[in-house]
Amino acid sequence: WLFMNNPWDVKPRSPAGNPNIDEIYVAVGRALTCWENLEAGLGELFDAAVGGDGRAGFAAFAAVSSSSARTELLSAALPRALSEHGVLLGRASALVEQVGKFGARRNEIAHGRVFDLMEHGFYLCPTNINPRKWTGAGAAKYQYRAEDISAYASEFVRLHGECAILVADIRIARGL
């Protein structure tokens, strides 16, 4: 299994899954809600950086259909929008980069399936119809316990908090 160097890396498989399937279901719901809060925060970031009084920036951000496209939108717009605010640009760029790296974990959580591995317990794993998430030897590239999913959710919350502070700082710097 993979060795984790970064909080967005795939967590190594624990030898014991959760004994109760509902623990994973609750963790998945919490993680996805935390991600959606982060996405809303990124919409506020986009609006603060490029928008004005009419919330057009937020509306434009919300019109983009995928998370990866929204992070690309932010990455393209931030250097121009915050060119006069180097420190804020650096913070915003670092935040968007981290969000992009966590995107794959969000997708695994959203599109995973709970498996009962009998004596090993319950894990969130990729579905059998997603060959990119399985090794050539037939092993799942991730098998998450509720605790693993909750750790990612905590990172989503942390990023949302950083985003909220950054939005406030940008609005102050831009006089909004």
C-alpha cells in the first residue's frame, strides 16, 4: 500500500474495517457536506477576488459544473485579480492547489461503495466498474474506514476555515 506523505494522499488500508456499516455511511455524508461547504467558500473566494457589489463572480463560479473546472477557473483568475496583492495571491494560490489535490479523495468518497469484507469489517472501496481505481493484480487502490473518511473531512473543514479568513482579507484589501 501507499505511504502517506501529505494529508491528501490515499490513506493506507487498515487491517480492520469498521464493524458497523452505518459508521461509514455517516462519515461519507459528513465528508461530502464538508466538501460542499468548502466549494461554497471557494465561490466566495472567487467573488471576493474578481467580483464587485453584484455577486456576479459568485454566480459565474456556481455556473461551472465540476469541482476540477472550478479550481481551474480560480487558478486562471487569481493571478490577474490579485496581482496588486502578492501575499493574498500567494495564500489563495496555495489554498486552491491544496483543494485540487484533495479533489481525488472527495471523488473516491462520493463514488465509493461500502463492501463487507466479512471478518475484516466494512470499508469504502471503489466500485468494480471503475478500473482506474484497481491495480493490475485486482486490489483496490483505496479501502477507507470511517476514521479515514473523517480525517479527510477534517481537512476539508480546515481548508474551508482558511478560505473564509482569506475571503475576509481580500474583501478588506479590495475595499468591499
